[in-house]
Amino acid sequence: MSAKKIVMDFYKSDALINPEIMNEFLHSDIQVEWRSSKGTINMNRQDILELATTLGKAYVRSKVRISQMVKEGETIAVYYSHYIKTVENPREEMLLAHFMAFWEIKDNKLFKGYQISQLP
């Protein structure tokens, strides 16, 4: 499977709010560096699965709208906006944040991620 298809399938799935689906996409040695408005967060596999569990408890729906995706070698750059529907208000879709991410693929899994987010 191509690196671009792996990343596309990841964002089209419910992985961001479902740890079981998330687990299917993660390399056993995954590392993610996330620069947010709260600072830099370094995450390993367990951290990512815990985040998906937490998001799954707060959001009933998660949708990613990709604006740009570029491939160079086995690295994919993706610019997207993440929309959610909350447990409290499941009928209203809200913009959670905008993201720019770079993914390195290894063994057909997400291996290294570098991500920047900006609140709306």
C-alpha cells in the first residue's frame, strides 16, 4: 500500500476517536512530536491510544477535511481541519483545530509524526 493511501485511510477512518481503529494504523515504535498552543508534546504509542480513548468519550463524531496532501519519498505532508460533534451537542458540527502534519511510514504503518495545530 502506498504511503499516501495509508495516511488518507487513517484520516478517513474514525481512528482519532476510536483506539481500536487507531491501533491498526500505528507502528509499534511510533513517535509523534506535536506543537500546540500549549507547547510541545511528545507522544508514544500508548499516549496516542489514550488520547483516542479520551476523545472518543467526549466526541460522538470526528471528521477530517484535508486541504492539501503532498508525498515525497515515504513522507507525507497533510494540511487538514478537524471537525467534531460533542456528546453534549451531537447535532452541531464544530471546528476543533487546523493541523499541519508530516508522517513517515514504516512497514505500512504510521512511524514518525510531526504535527502543528492551531485553534480556530
